[in-house]
Amino acid sequence: MLRVTSNMMNSQLLLNLNRNARTMNDTQLQLSTGRKINKPSDDPVGITYSLRYRAEISSNEQYTKNVDSSLSWLDYNDTVLGQAGEVVQRLRELTVQAATGSNPQSALDSINEEVMQLKEQLVDIANSKLNGKYIFNGEQYDVKPYDFVKGTDGTFDTTKAITTDSGQIQYVVGEGVQLPISTSGNDVFGYSSDTDNIFAVINNISSALKSGNITAVSDQLANVDTRIEKFLTARSEIGAKTNRVELMQERLSDLNTNLTELQAKTEDASYEELIMNSKIQENIYNASLSVGAKIISTTLVDFIR
């Protein structure tokens, strides 16, 4: 038969008091943080899932930033191409006006003055930058693509052959998902060998206007029209890329919502349950203290009684 001594009772009491205090402290910690997992020992399996969700949410946030940046790039490209299209459309109007054959040389010279201004504007557009990056020079976005010098007429000498970089700027928007979003300047404004290279066309129109060669002016209309079509094609391609990126943006948003919900289910505490448990544990701890006071207060005088 086991003999229960006072020391044994005191030790067991202190053990139980510590356990009850620790349980109550854990519950109060969960109440104060709002999380049921505050250290790995709270839920070894749950903390594994929690860390995994946190890592995926962090990656998803970076993908979302990349998507936002790519949308900004595509929107700006579309805006710039729209501006270029307006310039070329105005060039066509001037070409039609000059090709009527009823204009004196003074009128042709005036038209040529505006054509030169349109050339200046196109060069500026071709060298457009976003966040310090040239948008029409592929992966060599830190190099000015259309680095023309001023000619004798005071405008850019666009007779120089230009080859822009064809490399694609890739934005990572998901696990193993990369989207090419850049547009080469040659695809937009024409290669040096293209008869409808917009800068070559402008130079030809300008030369014809200066010499009063109406036939040569009229001959450039077809080239202007084909270049306008290529501007529209480039804008449609950007529109298709934008649609793809927007779909990816919606997908990332849905994924972020799902991951956040899973993380919350794993980590977040139930306040109603915690408040109830806290009250129960507080009562248990107070009862333990009350009982313990009677046991520990036993003295030699109590035994003499």
C-alpha cells in the first residue's frame, strides 16, 4: 500500500497548479494574438501548412506586382502606338492633299514643313521611355533605338539604317509562367529593307514635295497605307497580350483569396471558443489555488490537533 506523504501532496499540487496556469496562459496568448498557432509546439503539423501558405502568398504577391507592371507597360505601348498612328494618319492626309496636282510650289513647301514636323514627332515617339526604359528596343531597353542626328534641314536625318533589338522582355507572372510583352521598333516603324519603312517614306515624300514631283508623292500613298495597317496589327497584338495578362491578374487574385482563407483556417483562433475555454480554465485555476491553500497551509500545530 502506497503511503501518501505531505511532500507528495505538495509536489502534486504544484505540478497541477503549473499545468493549469500554463494552459490558461496559452489560451490567453491565443486571445491576445488572435492566432491558435504561436509557436511550433502548438501544432507541429499545422505550422508546416502555415509556413507553406505564407510562402505561396508571398510569391503570389510578387507575381501580382509583376502583372501590374506588365499591364502598365502594355497600356503605355498601346498609347504610344495610338499616337504614332495619328501622326501617320495626318501624314496620309497631307500626302493626299499634295497629290491633287493643283497646289503651287509654295503650298507644297508649306506641306513639307508640316511633314518635317511629323517626322520629328515620330522620332520622339520611337524613342519613348517608361520608367527609364526604351520601349521599342527589346532587351536592350537602356540603349536609345532611334539615335538619329540633326540633318542640314534642321530635322532628324532618318536615312540611317536602324536595327532594333528583337529580344522579348519577359515578365514572370506565375510558377513557370512567363509572358513576353515588348514590341520591337522594326516591327512597328519598319525594317531598313521595307519599302514602307515610315522614316524612308517620309524622306521620299519630303524630297518629292521639294522638287514638286506630284507623281512621286502619290506613289507613296500605298506605302503609307500598308504602314498604317501594321500599326493597327501591332496594337491588336498588344490588346491580345493585355487580355492574357488581365486573365492572369484575375487568376492571381482568386488564388490569393483561397490561400488567405486556408491560412486563416490554419492559424486564426475562434474567439467564442477561446473566451469560453479561458473562463473555464480560470475557474479551474482558482479552484486549484483554493484547494492548494488548504493543503499547503497544514502545519505541525494542525497535526497536534
